[in-house]
Amino acid sequence: KNILNTEWMIVLRSIFPQSTVASTQADQDVTNRESYSSRKSRNASSSPKISIDFELTQEAYKSKDNLELLRSLVVFKLCSYDLLVDKNKELMDISKFVLGKKAFEQFMKMTFYGQFVAGEDHKSIKSLIQKNRAFGVGSVLDYSVEEDLTQEDAVTKEMDSCVSATEKEGMSKEKQYKAHQQFGDRRGGVTGARTYFYSDEAKCDQHMETFLKCIKASGGSSVDGFSAIKMTALGRPQFLLKFSEVLVKWKRFFSFLAAQQGRDGMEALEQRLELQPLQVHRTHRVGETIDRLDWNSLIDDRIKISDLLVVPNLETGQLEPLLNKFTEEEEKQMKRMLQRLDVLANHAEEHSVRLMVDAEQTYFQPAISTLTVEMQRIYNRGKPVIFNTYQCYLKEAYDIVTMDVELSRREGWFFGAKLVRGAYMYQERSRAEEIGYEDPINPDYETTNMMYHKCLDYILDEIVLNRNANVMVASHNEDTVKHTLRRMNELGLTPTENKVYFGQLLGMCDQISFPLGQAGFPVYKYVPYGPVNEVIPYLSRRAQENRGFMKGSQREREMLWKELKRRLASGQVFYRPQPEPGL
């Protein structure tokens, strides 16, 4: 039986995310996993157990003074009123007009801005970063300035940046991977995710410089810093659409061949279907070939992106270009996007910072995920530098996770994952229904929870099996955090191993973050920063997100009140946070 080579595995992890492939690969080591986990559990039973009480308000809020507790109570309460949340942008505009710029900014710093944003620049956020670090909580810096575009301007920018000049006449393509005007404003139906729209190459260079500053600041503030980036900030999104379409068409081609030969997905692929390795010819060197998805080829100026964006013809089996041609300017734009990514990855490695690539919409995600894996193959050889993000509200999340873990194991690089539930659910569902393709989202919240825990359990098992996996549990869900701690106890994993991280947003779920940090766990806050007037779009989304969060649970407000009343009753009117030695 032939074993899949590296080039095939890289292609298959995006082309064949369905269970026929991933489940087969997962089943290959299930016996070893169960045996090892059972043995590890027996050994762990005699080890000290991890136990954190999230009900102790004195521990949860020991890093906050009384004014900070009061501010949290006021902000969370305001976020629970529908009228205030729905009209928050208009109300902030009125407040700015009535109060004037200076007074408005001061008011925002005392309320919403002070709750969810660390400061205006790298210098002003240092005190908060140092304070959180003193209480065991690290930081993921996130420059949260966004363009304040009208919906019409956003749609215009999106359509112009997603359609090639050579496509104006129209070509048949996957509906899901085509820009649609009614969904041109990607900010709609999004919870907690910043949105970038392409303006020009100079703007992308500015975004890269901002990310570089974040990486440098993260490296300077701690020895184990994280920084996050979005690929749509670094170039024209047309490339992500095209590349995603290429991957989908390759998937269809393999499915077609497998069906023709009467084989299931994995069996057919392991036999290679009597095809040649996926290579394309370099146009400037006769007879020389390159791997389609090799990272060094992707960033090489001598190789055209259009030579890599090829798809198989189902009838002839021949490779054909996705487009007849790209303009010279489009070639440069797409190449620059990949080169900016490479600059950021190099910078992160040099400063010992782990770089998390955020997930985005499903019509971009196949390309984003595949490119991230390609960077991992280069930069994660000695340690985990690049982290991929997995959206567990997707039906195929587990299959993608298991395929990537399997690939990292075969090739011997460090697997790095950030697990999230997902920020684009409403937008994705609406788009799928209106345009006419299968809804990629799990049917309900409980199914998403099960998917999250299933993916997490698989990665935790991989950590104890091979020691090369790392995961950030990016969740505000206390049940998920408790599930993680319980599984770590069962597997004998300890906080000091720095294999399992936790992440929450600044200003939210402090009753989870700080007890974890004080217990020695590597836990991080996403720390937004930027000038007051330029982070209004971010604050508007925080209000939207907190409305649902606070309506779903009153517990955080109850804990805040409990701690504030305890301090006042005990005479701690002027409470000053004091970190414990050694944190």
C-alpha cells in the first residue's frame, strides 16, 4: 500500500476535509491513543489535581480596584439594553457633538473605551500589560483601528478588490467563492471580529507595519508573547477567493476520480489514482517543476501566481488555468500579499513571538488555512511559531483539525492551534441561503459546543502522545474551561508544560482569566488599542457582543456586585491591587 507523500498530504488537507479521509487517518492511531490515555490516566490519578474555584470573587477580582469594578458593572448593565446597543453609534456621535472632542474622549475612557481598550498607543498600554502580567495574565496585542466606512463604500471596495479586470465579462465559478454585492459589506452579521477592506498596496504595507510593531511590542513585554494577524489586511482578497476556489475544484476532481474507480476517498488517494504528483512547470525554465503549494515558490517573484492557480478539467484530466490571464498589476498585488506574510512570520520567529493567523469567512478560509499550514511547515520545525485558527461552528472543523495534526506528525513539525467557536455565523447562514449553497455552520449552539470539545480532546490527546502539539482555548465559556481542566487532570498535563493556553478578550470574563493566571496557567487577554475616535467601530461591536453575552448570563455582574459589597463591608473603600510574589 502506497503511503501519501508530503505534497499530496498538503493538498489533501484542504481538498478533502470530509470524514472519509480524516476519520480514516484518525482511526489509524485510535488504539494507541486509547491505550496511552488509559495508562496516562492511571498515572495521573496519583498526581496532584488541578483545582480552580471560579466562584471566589476575592481571587477573581484581586487585580481590580473599586472604580474598575464599578465601571464594569455600569458598562455591562448598559450593554443589556437593546435600545442603547442598537443606537450606540448614533448616541456616541451625539455625545461627541454635545460634549466636544476632548470631553467625549475623557467620558469614553471612563466607560466603554476604558473597559475594552488598553490605550491609544504602545507607550500608553504598557502599564496595563505590566499590571496584568503581575497577576499572571499575558497579552495578545491587537491594533483595533478600523476605517469608518459607509455601507455603500464598503460594498464598492469589496467588489473592486475581489473581481479581476480579466473577469469583467464573467466566467462560471463556484457560487460560494464569488463576490456578491449584497454581501459586499463583510461587517454585517459579524460578532467580535475586525474587518479589513482593500484600498491599495500602500494601505496593506501600513497594516503590515502595524503588525510588525505589535510583534515587537509582544516580544518586548514577555518571553512568551502572542500576536494576531488577519490575511485580508495584507492584500487584495481576490487571491484568497481564487485560491479557495482552486482547492474546492481539486476536491471535486478527486471525488470524481474516486467514484469512477469505485473507491472511497482515502483508498483512492492512497493509491494515487495513477496520477502524477501535483506539479506545474516553471514558465522561465524548460523542464523544471515546482510543488504547487511550496511556500518558497509562492513568495518567489520569478513564479507567477497564475501558474499556481490551476484546476483539473473533469473530462480531460488536464490542468487548466482558473482565469485566462492576470494583469501584471494583479500578479504583483497577490505576490506582495504572500511576501508580507513571510515578513511577519520571520519577524515573529526573530522576536520569539507566536503568530496567530485569525480565521475569516468560509469563502476565504480554505486559502487562509492552507497558507497558514504552509508557513507552519517552514517556521514550526524547532518550536511552535505559527498558530492556525479553527472555527468549531463549522461542520467540517474536526476533520480539518485531525488532518492537520496528522500532517504535522508525519512531517515532524509543531502543530499550533487556536480553537474558537466562530464570529461569522449569522452572515454565513444568510449568505448560504440567499446564494444557494450548503450551510457550512452547525445546526445549533449545543452541536458547536460538542464540536469544540471533540476538537480540543483530540489535540490534548496528541499533546500527551507526541509532545509537539499546542493549543489555545480561546473561549469565554466556563464549561469549556472546566472541561479543559478536567481533561488535563485525566491526562496528567500540568500548567508549567506550556502546551495548553487560554484566551479571553480584555474587559470580559475576568472571573475566568485571572484565577487561571494566578494558578500558573498560561492565559492571555486580547488587548485592543488605538486612538479613541478610531476604535469606535470596535467598541460598537463590543456593545453588540456584550448584549447577547450579558443577557445569557447574569453571573458576572452578580460576582462583581458581590466583591464590591464585600470590600465596602470590610472597610476596603480604597482597595489597591497587590499581586502575589512569584507570579
